[in-house]
Amino acid sequence: MARFLHVSWVGAVGILRAAVAGRPGQRYILGGEDFSIRQLMVHLQASFGTSAPRARLPLAIVRAIAGLAETWGGMRGHRARLNRMFG
């Protein structure tokens, strides 16, 4: 499961709540609703009117592809869109 929330909630409401109700020296994790990647894809498909990916790849393969993309991008002087931090 992954946790997603809209950036405006973090930037506005979350910081305001921490400022009003928080205690000095404390840390706060601002999180939203838990989604599986499949649920996220279904939501994105509905929101953007696109089709969801047809294939499912194991995370290890995605990370390997991301590593190759980083290497290839570095050789070409570009930042890879898919990278190990994202993937």
C-alpha cells in the first residue's frame, strides 16, 4: 500500500494544523488515504480517461529498468524520467 494526498492539503491545511495544534520540537507526518498501486491506476484511469497499464512487472524488474534508464540518461546528459527513487 502507498499513501497519497493532494499537495494543497500538505501545504495549506497540514502546516496550519501543525502550527495551531502542534508542539515545539515535534515532527508530524502528513498522510492521506492508503491505496494499492492497482487502486491508484484505476483512479488515474477514471480521472484522465486513459487506459491502465496492461502488464504487471515485479518491482525488482522495474528497479532494474530504472537503473538502466538512469545510466542511459547520464551518458546522454539527461535526467531519466524513470529512476530508482521513483520506481
